[in-house]
Amino acid sequence: FGDFANNGQVMIDQFIAAAEDKWKRLSGFTLLLPHGYEGAGPEHSSARLERFLELAAEDNLQVCYPTTAAQVFHLLRRQAVRLIRKPLVVMTPKSLLRLPEAASQWDAFTAGTYKRLIADAPSSNATRLLLCSGKVFFDLNAARKGDHVAIARLEQLYPLPMAELVETVKSYPRLTEVYWVQEEPKNSGAWRYLLEPLMGLLAQHAPKAKLSYVGRPESASPATGFLKTHQFEQHQLVEEALAKGS
């Protein structure tokens, strides 16, 4: 249960992350962990996404952060029917259960498959790309103005969908800024896991674009315990990501 997954860390390390490599056992075990910065305090915010990404290697895990109802459906369906058995770790914010923008039309369930990355349409006007994952997308999208900012959300963090990332970056030929935007503190979340792959990707496919981090500063606690502080931090990171001329 979100932060409380740390009570099961030994089992996660020994029998989920290392199941195939250490024990030669294939597993389709699925963890649905509430995760999302909603102002409810440290013990109701972070499922310690960074710990699962640290454990990820040799295609031993799937770490996903779906943002719509149809995406959740297709992800769980994929897990049930696929022939290759791999543990699945899913970040599931509580607020998306009741967010209208996270709802899906019926035909989104009856057609298609799980999308590992969802991006805005290709554009020659976009000069800034906001890469993010999870519920922070809805805050960014609601506050966005103008067509110079494009947003792409990683729905699967591991294995990293590098082909889709390359295609997305190349679809915005005028990029000069790429921001990784996250709700988690800088020492948490996916930033440090993604830094090296993103630097390599941009060096090859968008050498004029500068990579920067936008999110909460480093913190010893998963989240603040004060609602007003949380709201201020959330507003600040959205403003920083969208500020003109930054």
C-alpha cells in the first residue's frame, strides 16, 4: 500500500525482483501501489518508485504508471494473457479514480493495446518538451497555454520504451528545451534513473536541446505533511515547467 510497501521490501527484493535470476522462477505477480502527491502526507504519497527502478535489470520487472482507465484495463489484460511472465509494478494514484480527464470512452477499451508512451501530435512549433509520468500530466496539461510546449507521458518506465522516446523527440524538430517533470523529490521518483538514457538520446537525436529537471527539491521525507505546503510546491513546479523564457 504505497509507502507501506517498504514493510515488504525483503520479499520484494528476494522473491519478486530476483525471482527469475536467482530462483529460476517465472512470475506474473502484480503489485498495485497507491502513489501520487495529493496532499495527504508522507505515508500516503509515495510508493517509492525509485526503489523499484533501482531493482530493475535484465528485463526482470515491468514498472508502469498508467494515466487513464483504458490504459489500466489494457495493462492488466496484457499481464494476464501474455506468454512471457514478468512481475508487474503499477503506480495507481487515488485521485485518478475520480478525475474526469482520466476517464476513457468505451471504444478505448474494445480496441487498441497498452501504450508505453503517450505524446502530443508532431509539431514544428514546439520548442519545449515536457516529459513526465503519472498524474502530474493533468496539472501540466490544464495550465498549458500556447503551442510552443509539447507534453509526453511515460506510461512505462521499465523496460524503458526507447524507440517511442526517439520517435517523439524527432517529431518536434525545433526543440531547444526538454524538461523531466515529476512530483516526487529530486532524490526520489524516476529522475536519476532516466538522466543517463535521456542525455544519450538527446545527444544523438536533438543535440540543440538542453535537458533540465523540474520537481520538488531533495527531501528526507517522501512528502510534506502540510496541505498548504504541498499545494504551494505543486503550483511552483507546474509554473516552472511552463514559464516562458526559462
